[in-house]
Amino acid sequence: MSHAMTWGESPTSDDKMWGMIAHLSSFVFPFLGPLALYLIYKDSGRFVKYHAVQSLVFQVIGWIIGSVTCGFGFILFFLPIWLAYRAYNGEWAGYPLLEGVGKD
């Protein structure tokens, strides 16, 4: 069952790419990658902004869960790969329990 959100405009191919990068940047530039994309696209692209906010909030929650569980919660960090794929396919998909975050 798909949890893709159907609101908002249809993303362009550039939007899809930057939405994917918002999720994958968590592996290279934790917090800074999605934050930079949010700041760049907050006024111009709802799709990229949405995925950047999703990634940023998930990283904060993931780091907290990972710290509290002595590292076992860091297995959650495989979810960005799944969401990056869905963003690249133009889906307004969000992390479980966070799908409305960043929706405006």
C-alpha cells in the first residue's frame, strides 16, 4: 500500500532530483544537506521543500532514537534510501508518522 501524498503540483525532473538528494544527503552531510536545500527551495519549490523538511525532521528523531537505544535505532537510517527512490519517482511520500510534516 502506498503512502504517497497526492497534494501539490506535479514535480519537474529537477524537483525530483533535488527531492532525492534531500534524503541521500543525510549520509554525506547530516542535517546540513537537507537544511541547505530547505533554505534554497523554501520559497520556490514545494516538492523539494517538503522532502528537505521530511529528511531534516527524520534525522533529528533518528539521532535521538539511535542515542537512546545505544545505536540500535540507527538501523532506521536505511529509510532515506527508500524515500529518495520515491521522491525521484515524483511521489509526495513521507516517513511513517511524519507524512504531514512540511506540508504547509
